[in-house]
Amino acid sequence: MPHPIVEISELTQLVADHLLPDDRQSLVSLACTCRALEEQALSTLWSEQGSLKTLIKSTLLTGVLSPSQWLPQVRTDGP
Amino acid sequence: MEWAKFRRYASWMRRLSLIEGSSVSEEVLYLISANSPNGIMCPGLRNLFWAAEPHTLPFYRLFLSPHLIEIELSFRYRALEGEVLDEVLSDITSVVLELENLPLRHLYLDVPATSPSLDSAVSSAVLRCRHSLETLSVLTPLSDAAIQHIMRLPNLTTWEGVNGPAGASELSLSGAFPELKVLQLQAEASLEWLPLFGAAARRTSSGQDSRAPFNHPPGQKLTVLECWVDVSVNAAFMHPIMLFHGLVELMLESPCSSVGGCAFSLTDNDVAEIATALPRLRNATLGTPCSVNSCRTTVSSLAFLSTRCKSLEYLGLHFNTTNLRGDLESVSVDPRPHGLPSSPGRSFSLLMANAPYSISEEDVLPVLTGFLRIFPSLGRIYGNNTGWRELSRSLKEV
């Protein structure tokens, strides 16, 4: 049984928000602490992203895509 | 299994930045599109910052969540022309048309060109989002009709544009921009907007426009004004700006290289009037200090700004440094406490950029003493040559 305090989503959200964006590794650790914290920590971890690459690497590269597939093949005149 | 995980993680995204060079291939975008419910990858997305590339633009629907409140779309491939450019503009127009149905609060659009259909789409999006829009930055010329819409946005607090309303009169500015706090004018926009604002303010103050609720000058809530101009800055140019008495931040960039000589034509008296008219200034950049050193403003201008703008924390002023030590020693500074207070908790910064200056060792202390007499809380001097760097280094020791 998780401690009752981790079932108060407002509190766990505050903890997760406090860690974002400076301490993403701690958010990962928080997600691994217990199932009650996993969803909150992961959703906060994924809420701010700087590209699609992390998402693709974490999900599709294991079975859907090969690394050579997901990088852009065609580029026109750059900026 | 992988797609379920992908969709789960994507559903948590609220803020996504796609910078140039970070995109994935068309093939992957196509796969994502085919495996996302309703073709939307991140259904909970609220803030999107998208530096689009030619191969990613056609997949714009992936990112248009129904909850988007902020979108920054930039397309920096300026060399495109002909059919390729038409295709890009067509895609961007499609994106803008989709924005009509979103509760947008902040819209930034930076694209290489415009077309009648894009112009019309922007006007339409502005109209549809008129009650929610707070920030609008469109770095492409807009039609008069689009600008007329923008002027009437009831909650707009920040507006950045590159052109003004051609052929408009000060009458059309009655009641315009009711909540505007930040105005950023690029290229020709300053020359088109500022005289209009000035004329409208004069009309109001002379009582010619007494119709409620239009009996207040436009831009009366303005606190930040940023202008980038490529013309000579003179008293006539500054006059409308001096009507925005609540300005806290004024940035006026006028690179001298763009006019083939010194572009700064203000005098010390002009700066004194500006300082009197804008007493709340905290950050001020007046002109872009250049290497020509033929401008008529001197150290006296620094003293006027110091004594009349008591909240000043940052100043970049184009002034003549030919006889800096002599000017600093002879300048008259109002006795304290009327001038800029010497506050130990607040540091004042002076930006000299490319202003020419070389200094001998025996001049360092008198020059610093002169500056500190004008700005007692002077903490940093920023400049690009050895003279300013030497002063800045010595300032830390003082």
C-alpha cells in the first residue's frame, strides 16, 4: 500500500512541477519510486519537449522504425 | 504496443519546441500521422514553437491540438522562390486558417513573404480569435483590413508588425489598441505608426475627439516601445514617442551603417526633453553607438537622463566621446537627491557598443569619477573596444 500522501494528486503534482525543468533525472527517479507516483512524474517529464526525437527513440525505435528511417532525407536551401 | 506507448507519452505533451534541424523524416511524420487519432499527435498541447522546414510543413495538422493557446510559427528559408515558395505559402496559409478554431492567446508568425490568401487568412484568424488574442507578432506586411482588425482587438497587450495602415488618418486610431502595453515596430512600421499616434494624441488633448469611449489617446497604457529604423533619428521622429509618458522601456535601434553616416541627429536639448517627457524609463536605448563619432549629443545628455529618469537601470545612448574626460569634468549634474539615487542594491549599466574610445592610464580614474558623479550606482560599462573594457575592469576595482 502506498503512503496516503502520494495519493493526493495536488501534492505530487507540486513535487513534480518543482523538479521540472531543471532536474529531469529526478523526475525519472520519482517515476520509478512507486506506481502511485509514476503517472504524475511521467506526465510532467513529457509535458515539455524540445524535439520529437526523444519520443520516437523511447517508443518506436524498439520495433517500428530503424534509425536510418527517422532522420530527414531531403533538405532544400537552408536558412 | 509501441504505438500505444507513443500515443500515451504524446498525450502528456503540453509544450513542444521544434527547432531547425531537429525534425524527423517525412516517412516518420507520415507514419505518426497515420497512427494518431484524428491525425493529431499531441491532443493536449498548449504551447507550440515551430521552426518549420519544407518537408515538415505539410504535416502541420499533427501539432494543431484543440487546446493550443500559443503558437510561434517561423519559416526561415528565405531563398525560396517560384513554385516552391508558392507551395510553402499555401501550406502556411492552411495552418493559419486552422487557427481560427483555436482559443489562441499568443500568435507569432515569421514567414519569408506573404500572399493575398495568407493575408486574408491572418485577418480571418485575427477576427475569429479577437476576444482571446493577447500577443500578436506578424513579421510579414499586412493589408489595411488586417491592421484595422488588429487595432480593435480588445485584449491585445503586445503587437509587433512591419508595416502600418497605409492611407489611414489619426481618426481611425480613436479607441484603438485599448490594452496595448508592448509595441514593437520593424522597418517602415515606425515611420507609419508613430506620426499617427502623435496626431491622434494631439487631437485628443486638444478636445477635438470627445466621443466616449474614444476620448483617450491610443497607446496610453504603453510601457514598452521597441523600434528598429534605418533612417536618421531626429527630434521630429522622437516627438510622437514622447507622448507615451508611461514608457518604462524604450529601445530605438538605428544602425548608422544603414544611412551611410551618423544616423543620430538628436541634440542634448532634445534628449533633455525626452528625459522630461518619459520620467519612468528604466531601460533606454537611444540610437546605436557607432564608430563615426560625429553626433551632437554629449555627456550632458547622460546627466539629463540620470537626473530626470530616476528609475534608470540600463542606458545605451549614442553620444560623442571625442572629448570624454573634459566633458565629464565640466558637465553640470543636479545636486542629489534629485538625480539617480546611489542605491547599493541596484546596479546601473551603461552600454557603449561600438562607440570609439581609447584611454590612457592617467585618464581612467578621472573618467570613472566623472561617470560615477552622473550615475552613482554605475556597475557595468559594456563596450566593444579596449577603452571601454579598461574602464569596466577598473570600475570593478573602484
